[in-house]
Amino acid sequence: MTKKLIFINIFLVIILLIFSSKLNADINLDSVFLGFSKENFFGTDDLGRDVFSLIIIGGFRTLEVVVIATSLSFLVGSFLGMIAGYFEGNIGTIIKSTVDLMMVVPTLIVALIITSIFGITPITAGISLGIFGIGNYMNQSEALTKAEKNRDYILASKLLRVPWYVVLFRRIFVNTLARLLVNLGNTASGVILQYSALTFIGLGSDYTKPDWGAMLYQYRIYLVRKPSLIIIPTLCILWVSLSFNLIFDKREN
């Protein structure tokens, strides 16, 4: 099942890349609310824009946010967790307290602060969501590091006076990496849903650029007139989110 799901998603990405050079999301008021056709696979919206093109562009923007947010959460959270778990004491307490304080601040507030300073782009949205996810990886990495550092091979490395950074990054990190990676599915899935929510309320992107969440907000008034404008981006959000969850859940098992 997992292999089939991976294959389907890779196939879809290839198809999107093939069609990406033919995208046309320009406004055409002479072609509003057209139905499905060979020229417009998903029809057109209230401004005559090709919905298929909007979906693909929005998908690439969403994946950009997912890559930025998950990378930031994973790399920074894992690093801080290893430092806190390896040294413990005052260093560990300071790191944990700082990260716990960051986790208390709502994602919405972080997004407001970052976007007001740097503008509304997928990069700033990814940073906002990535900062919010650091705590989960830090806690997991800290627990794994504490358990790993008491193993015989780590104690032997200390007796041989191997530098701490070598023990930390070439021993502990390598041996805990697989267990850290299984959490990526939940992180990516959560980022997709959070980014869609941010774009829905206008914080994650500029409304002149297509995003799945922004499309739901813009087309909500056409739910009765043309429900496909709401159904298609909703299915895209659900499909990508569930795919990440199912693939990484199987890897964990």
C-alpha cells in the first residue's frame, strides 16, 4: 500500500512538472465559470483563470512551505535536543526553557510578527511554522540522546577522549536519525493544514498568488453556484496531508 502511494505521488509530481510550463493563470473575463474541458481541466473561476493552473501553482507553493518548515523544525530542534540531552545541567535547562517559551506563543502570533517584518511569502510562512515545530523535535531528540549516551560504545568513546562534537554528531545523531525521521510525516501534514489555515485568513500569502487555503476563502461565496471551486482545493489539501501521514506512518511501523 505504501509503495503504491509513493508511486502515485511521484507520478503526480512528474505530471505536474510536465504541465508546469503550460500554466496560464491570467485573468480572462470573457471565460468566467467555464466547465471542465480539454483546455481547462478543472474549468475556470470568477475571473476566468484556469483552476488547474491555480491548483498546480498553489501546490508548488505549499510544498515550498513544507520543505522550509520541516527542515527548520527538524534541524534546529534535533540539534538543540542533542545539546540539551548530552550536557544536561544548566545548558539543558536553558535550552528547554527557551524552547518551551517559544511553544507557548501561538502560531498565529508568530506568523503576524514575521510577516509584518519580512512580508507575506511562502518563505516567511515556512519560517513561522518551522519555529513552532522546533519543540517537538527538541523533546524527542533530547530523550533519545539521554538514552543513547549511556550505551557502551558512547562510554568507550569518552574513555578514548573522542571530542564531544564527534560523539554527538557522528555517533549519537547517526544512530538516532531513523527514529527522528519518522516524525516528519506528522510535521509535514500539520504544516500543510496550518499553512492552508494561514492563507485562508490572509497571513500566509499574498492574495494575488494562488494558494489552496486562499482559494477556499476566495471561492467560498460560490459554493452553491460552482462547488468544484471549493471541492478541488479541499481534496488537494486532504490528499497531500494524508499521503505524508500514511507514508511515514508505515515507515515507522
